[in-house]
Amino acid sequence: MTYDQVDGWARFSGDSLLLDSLSMNGDGGTLRTTGSVRFDQLTMPVLDLTFDARGFLAMNVPNYLKLRAEQLNVTLRGPVAHPVLRGSGTLSGSVLYFADLVTKDIIDLEDPAYLDLVDTLALRRRRLGAAFQNRFLDSLRIEGLRFRLGTEVWLRLSEANVQLEGSVTIDKVRKQYRLAGTFTAPRGTYTLKIPYLPARDFTVESGTVSYFGSPDLNAELDLQARHIVHTSDGEDVPIVAHIEGSIQVPRLTLSSPGRNLPDRDLISFLMFGIPQGQLGGSQRAQVTSTAQSLLAGAFTGELSRLATDAGFDLFELRSGILEQRQQQGPSLTQLLAGFQLSRRFFATFNAGFCTGGGSNSPVFSRNNLGASLEYRLSREFRLKASAEPVGTCQANTASTLLPRRYQFGTDLLWEREY
């Protein structure tokens, strides 16, 4: 951001600096500050400031957060090492990019835990040590800061762009933020991404996004969106997507008002504009695969949430999709569980279940067990060793009796962030 037309008047009185006024402009809006700074000790000033904003664009970081205060009245009081922010305001023309908020992780480069990863001598040489870190923001405490959402406030995800209305209360202790409030979603878009086909855009008609003060900044979703399919015979078939669950683990169900259509027909209309019964063999297999993927995704999301609550650091269900081929065979569904053993070691275990092969196909086999162990060499490099079965599920009894072999591998992983 660029701020201009900075104008202020301050005077000293006793042990205090009295700020009669300090104003600045930001993208057409203004921010005015009044109050005092008392110097009980020169190194520990005590703040008593009031901020009043009108249409002020305070922050604009692409793909992270855009924050414009249409009207704002907040106070900042207390020692500069432990200040407290309170107040209320109205936001407009703001955008919250959820994905980057939950993945962005700010670390203290001088934390002893990173001594073997960070060259602290280089930090001091380049003046990037304690003087560089913003101690003020880290120690800032926010208590009951309440915002009402005005016009043009949007929540943007990888699959959705939803306008929000309502209010939210923000609290912060140390580096942990909490949001509480329920927003309505009067409009927006939701994109259903179907493998190998163009994405289908849905129009959000109604719904809510509810924050419950969790430290992960997650929110509960209850959105309804509609897509109109124009068939080749001139009929318009409405497909309604109901998005529930959380932002991190959403669940999707499809329906068509006034029609009792199974999931495969709904997806067939979305993909090809005709019901499944009118599809060819390859198209029918594609619809079956997509339908099972969507159904499995809803189940997997809930299962992952329960597993995380139970203490798993990583839990994933990879559902085996049984495609229609000339000769039908079994498919492999895998359960993966991961545990952080220490700061450098991470272990993953997986078990396979063969399904869809008839009575001759084993439901579970020790031959489908696998594991991997990962060691972090540095912030950018990881070393991974794994053991996996060469075969998976076999299509007939004879092949399942063949001896199984394991493959062992070692990978050096290099990760960069931009």
C-alpha cells in the first residue's frame, strides 16, 4: 500500500506526547489518529490511541487479504510491549483468500529449534535478526474487535467465490487468531471440477459460512448453488449442488428439483447433457468413476476429520474406482495413516483392500501393506525410504496365488516455495 497526504500535530506535556491529530490518505480513504503516548520509562511507553477510519484501504496483499475499512473506530491501549486493540467497524470492498491464510506459516528464525536449519550468523550480518522481526504485532492482543460486513466483501477459495454479509468478532492472543460469527451468502459462484472435462460453474443462491472461534480459521459451510444443463432436445435440467462440511473438508451432494434422479444420471447430465442410459460404454464408465469419486470424497472428508481428532497427523482414504471394462476386475482401496515421530522423522503406513473382484478376490491381504519413513535433512531437502508391494489386486484366483514381491525405494525430495 501507498499512503499519502500525511499531516499531524503533536506536543509534549510532562512525561507524555499528546497527539492532537495525525491523518493520512490511502486509496481515497482517510485514517485519523488521536490520543497520547506516556513515557513512564523511555524504553516502555504506554499507549492510549484512538483510530478513526473512513473508506481507508489498510491492506492489499494479492491472494492473501484485502482490507478496506468503510467505517472504523478502535482503541489501542497499554504498554507498547503488550498493547490491546478493541473496537468496531464496517468493512467493504474487502477480500479474504482462505487457502493462503491457512497455509501461511510465519516462523521465528531465531527459535532454537531451527538452529540446524538457519545460519544465524548470516542473519545478524544482514541485520535480519530480532530487530527485523515485528515484536509489536506478535505481542498485540485483540479483544472483541467486531466488524460488520458492508458491500462487496468476498471469500475466495480454490473452487468458490462467495459474497458474505453479516458480522464477525476477532480475537488474538500472541500469534493465534480466532474468528466467530455467521455470514450469509447472497450470491457467488462455485466451480465443480470434473477430471478430463471442462469445469462446470454453479451460481450460489443462498447459504451460510459460520466461524466458531477455532484457531485453524476454519469455517462450517452450508451453501446451495445451481447449474442449468441445456440438453440437446431443448430441455433445461437444473442441477443443485449442496456444499456442506468445512472449508478444509467440504462435502458435496447433487440433486435436481422435481426430479428423482440417481447420482449417476445427475453427473451424466453435467458431463454430457444426457442421462446415463443414453451413453456409450466408455462414457458410462467415466460417469461411474466420477460418481464414485464424489461419493467417496464426502465419506473420506468426514473420516479424515474423525481420524485427526483421534490423534493421526495424516489420514487419507484412496478409494478404488471400478471401471467398466471388457473383463471386470477388482480394484484397490487404500487407507493411509501418518505420524510425526519427531521433529525430523515422519512415518506413513498404508493398507490395501481389494474390492469389486467377486468372491475370488480377497477383501484384505497382507500383500497390500506398505510403509514409508521420511527424514528432513533441511528446510528444503527430505529423504524418503519406502516399501510397497509390486502387485495390487488380481483379477482371478490363479494370479492371487502367485508369490508377491516388494519394491523398495529411496527418494531425495527438494521443495521450494515462491
